[in-house]
Amino acid sequence: MLKSKYIFFTIFVFFIMVSCVIKANTANDLRRAEKLLITQNYNKSFNLYQRIATEDKEPIAQFSLALFYDYGWGRVKDIKKACHWYKKASQHDIPAAANAYADCLVKGSLGSINYTEAAVWYKKAAELGLHFSYCHLGDLYINGQGVEKNIKKGLALCESAADKGSIPAMLHLGEYYLAPKTEPSNQAAFHWFSSAASYRSSEAEYNLGLMARDGLANSKDHYTALHWFERAASKGYKPAYLATATHYYHTPKDSETGFLSATNLAKAYLWLSASKKVLLTENQKALVQDMLKEILTVMPQSWVADLDKKVKAHLDQFPPQ
């Protein structure tokens, strides 16, 4: 859902940027096609975009057709056709199309892999304003693919995007530095995840929770991990649901009663119930059922209805995919 909203926003921004040079009739047709797309009238929207893309050779329509094939909107996904239209749109300075076409070249979606040409298009996309493309270009330098291997330059390119406020670039750097699991790299990963979290990135918050849980930035800290997991979960970040529930479930019990506190008991039930609604492995499903069963032997039955309403309200706001 979030990705779709971003795509619609991207199309809208591109349309505004070039509307001053689009013929009036074409601009009106683009607006009609966009409205049809937003209302998920995929066939009519596709047909209209296709006519504009082929007859008027309009790059926004070409980019939109690529998205139809890439994401399977109302049709079977076809990455080769998507790449064909990304290529056409990229030749008209559409930054997202240039980045996507470079991805096609890296994956060999149109035939053979061509890292050298991909580097050219990643650079163009970044210079057109899609700063995260510098990270893709940086990866090519880090791996010596299509360009001379230069790890320092590759990281500097991605850092330049992060310094411009690109959250995906911050996350990319965090993941890169987290992989070696050395103390210096862990500290670098913590820095970039913290930077992304300052922009309210739920993915970054989740990763900070993992680092606190595993003691990768400082010492292991149950409560710091729980703090970050719940922040991410409260924004609808699905991977954080079970982690939040598990941490509430394993919070130290009250020394006098031997049970979880009322707050922790209720929170464990809430996030376990939410976890049941998202994609889980069979082992995770069994774990959730076991924890819920134990909680329900302790938690007053009178709490259930109110807590279930809160779970529903959260899931209504952040529907499971």
C-alpha cells in the first residue's frame, strides 16, 4: 500500500514538473489516466496511457506503462516489457525511469547484464535528483562491476545521498556496515540507522531494536530493544509486531506476584494478536499461539473485548498486506 502511494505521488510530481511543456490535450488525457489508475480501473487507465505513450511519445505515460508491467496492475507482471518502457522514459530525463532502467541492466532483464551502461544511468538518475541512485552507483564501485573497484568512492557516493536527507541511502549504509559485525562497523551502522530513525523511519527503528537486542552497538538492552521495536510496530511496520510482542512477553515478571504487570500483559496480548494477522512462518504461528494461550490463562477475560478493539483499530489504520 505504501509503495503504491509513493508511486502515485511520483507520477504526480513528474506530471507537475513537465505539465508546462505538454500539449493541453495530452495533459488532460494524463489526468484522466491518473484518476483511473488511482481508482484501480486498471484496463481503461492502461489503454489510455498506452495511447499517449505510443502516439504522443509522452515520457510520463511511458513510465506509467512500465509501472503497470513491473507491479502487475491489472495484468501479469512482465519485467521485460517494464524495462522496455523504463528505457524509453529514461531517455526523457525521468529520474525514477533512469534508475529503474539501470536496475534492468544490472539484472539482465533485457538480455545480457551491462554494468558499465548501468553506471551511466544510475549517475544520470542521481544528477536528475533521485539521490539514492548514488548508492546503486556506489555498489558498482564497491564490487568493481562495470567500473574500477573503489570501495572508498562507492561509500562516499552513497554517503553524499544520505547527507542530502535520503532515508533509503541511510538505510542502505546501515545495512552495509552491519554485515561485517565488527565493533567499528557496528558503530557506523548504528549511526546511519539512528540518522534514518530521526526522520521517523520505521525500518530504521526496527533495525535499532535488533542491534539493542543483540548487543551490536552497546551492551544487550531488553528495554531499549523494546522501545525501538514498539515505535516501528506502532507505525504499522509488520516485522516489528512479533518482536514487540515477544519482548513484552519476556519482560521480567513482578517479584511479588510472579506475573507480568498489567501493562505488559495487555501489551503482549495486543501485539501477539496483531502478529496473527501478518505473514508468519509455521514456527512463528506456533510460538504466537503458545504465548497467547499462556497469557489468556492469566489475563482477565473482561479485558479481551477492549483490547481486541484496539488491535482492530490499529489494523484498520495499517491493513495487513
